[in-house]
Amino acid sequence: MGALLSTRRLRLRRSTPDDVDLLTDLDSDPDVMFPELGYRIRKPFWGKGYATEGSAGLIDRAFAELGATRVVAETMVVYTASRRVMEKVGMRLVRTFFADWPDHIPGDEHGDVEYAITRAEWASGSGRTGCRGAAISGSVRPAGAFRRPGARDLSSLRT
Ligand SMILES: CC(C)(COP(=O)(O)OP(=O)(O)OC[C@H]1O[C@@H](n2cnc3c(N)ncnc32)[C@H](O)[C@@H]1OP(=O)(O)O)[C@@H](O)C(=O)NCCC(=O)NCCS
């Protein structure tokens, strides 16, 4: 497979099924492992609580099954619905930041926000809703996954 980018010592390419052992090894190391969640909901289904339900289920899985210690979510400041989803699953605002994105998205002049929930907060019930196995298009992705162009319209969760 062709490289997306080559540097002096690195050849950056898309991962393939042949990389599964390397990815498993990477994700087995608690110092580098973090799940990442992305969600998008088809418009007819907005506002029905699906993103909240799915996010809560995936957070439950991150803590209960993957051994995560902290889950972090990022979105743009202006994505109010996404921020509301984060709040509803018990996450708290950690910071507002301005990243040097190569691509411009309307509203990014207001920056991005990071939300988080710790295992202790989740275990105390502040963010736990008990929702499991929700049917949204979400996935737990390994650390090191490239941020796709335009990925700021996706919320991301990582430990
Ligand atoms: C963001 C998105 C994933 C949310 O999915 P969803 O299933 O509709 O979310 P939920 O129904 O679980 O919760 C949405 C919450 O945001 C609130 N909300 C929606 N639009 C809002 C707005 N413009 N301003 C303030 N709150 C808003 C809803 O009222 C709801 O909160 P509530 O339950 O307290 O009333 C979905 O709307 C989507 O895919 N949008 C695509 C465009 C987009 O905004 N993407 C940014 C993603 S980071």
C-alpha cells in the first residue's frame, strides 16, 4: 500500500488487517492506549437522544471492559448539540483551546473544547446512565488513528 507521507525515518500509511497484531500490542499498553469515539447521526434521527445513549454505552464499555481511566471528548465550541451530549453523559469541560488546523471550518475561530470524565466520576454514578449497546454509528478506535480532514465535526472520546 502506498505511503500517505514519507519522512526521513517514517512511512505513514493507512492501517490494514495485517496490522492487527501491532495494533493489539499498542492498545495493550496502558501508557499509550486510548479509545476514541466518533459519532454522526442521520438528520431524521437528531434530537431523539441517540447520541447520548450511544455515547453513554461506549463510555461504560471504555471503563468497564477496556480498563480506561479517563475518557476525553473534543468538539468545536460552536457545536452546541455535541457539547450538550457530552454534558448529558456526565463529562465536564476541561479546557478551550485553539489548534492550528490545516483546514478551515466555519466557527473554528471560536476554538475547540475538551470534556472529560474520570473512572472515579463514572463509578460514582455522575456520568453513568446504564445505557449499553446503543445502535448508533460509533466506534472505539485505537490511539494513533489519524484525525481525518474535517474530523472536527465528530466528537472524539479518548482515555
Ligand atoms: C450532534 C449530534 C451527534 C447529536 O445527536 P443527537 O442524537 O441529536 O443528540 P441527543 O438527542 O442525544 O442530544 C442532543 C442535545 O443537544 C441539544 N441541542 C440540539 N441542538 C441544539 C442547539 N442548536 N443548541 C442547544 N442545544 C441543542 C438537544 O436539545 C439535546 O439536549 P437535551 O436532551 O438536553 O434537550 C447530531 O445532532 C449530529 O450528528 N449532528 C450533525 C451536525 C453536528 O452538529 N455535528 C457536530 C458533532 S460534534
